[in-house]
Amino acid sequence: MAEMTSGLDAVLAGALSPSWSQRVRAGHDLASFADVPEAAKALVELLLDDEDTAVTRQTAEALTRVGSVAAVRLIALAVAEADDNQADWMQTGVHDALARTDGVPDVAAVCGQLARDPEAIVRRGASEISAWADGMKS
């Protein structure tokens, strides 16, 4: 367990790196830990990265590909706090993930679960993500 913790600590440190490419890597590596509070906090910060849109886009894509309720919930939280530019890049990241054909999770179903989240901010964000996913079908 200590080995996993030190590995997670190293990835969390990458999320704070001044290098955009290290932050992108951290977003990819942390996505599967969306249910771990320290990782969740770092992932929301990466989604709201105000220095490089690649970090926002690729973190959103990684979380969408994980597709768990915890992962999509983080995107929903970030969407609620995002400016228009950040939200556009999150949408692009979600679309990037949904455009892939290799086992993409059912984001609409996850958003349906999040529509019952106790936090209004999450419900609003999930509604927006659901609309993005619906837009991919047309």
C-alpha cells in the first residue's frame, strides 16, 4: 500500500508542475483515481488549468474514458466553475473520448445518475455534459 501511495504522491506532484506536458500526463494518470479525494481535487484543478488548454482538454478526455460516476462528476463540478473557454475545451475533450470506438463508457447513463446528485452544481454540470454527449449522436 505504501508503494501505491508514493506513486500517487509522485503523480499528484506532476499535477502541480510548471510543465504543461507533465500536467497532461498527471491528468491521464490520475483519472483512474477520481474517487480518491486528493486525486479528485487535483483533477478539478487540472480541468480548470488556466495556463494551457491542452491540460483541460486531455484531462476531460481521460476522465470521460474512465467513465465512472466519480470521474464524470469531477467534469460536472469543473464545468460549473469554468469560464467559456475552459468549458469549450472540456467539451472538446469529452467529444474526443466519445469519438473513439474502443469501449467508450455510456456517459449519458452516468449523467442520468448524476442528475440525482445532492449538489445542484453537479446536477447542472451533468446536464451540460449530457447535452454534449447527445450532440455527438446527431
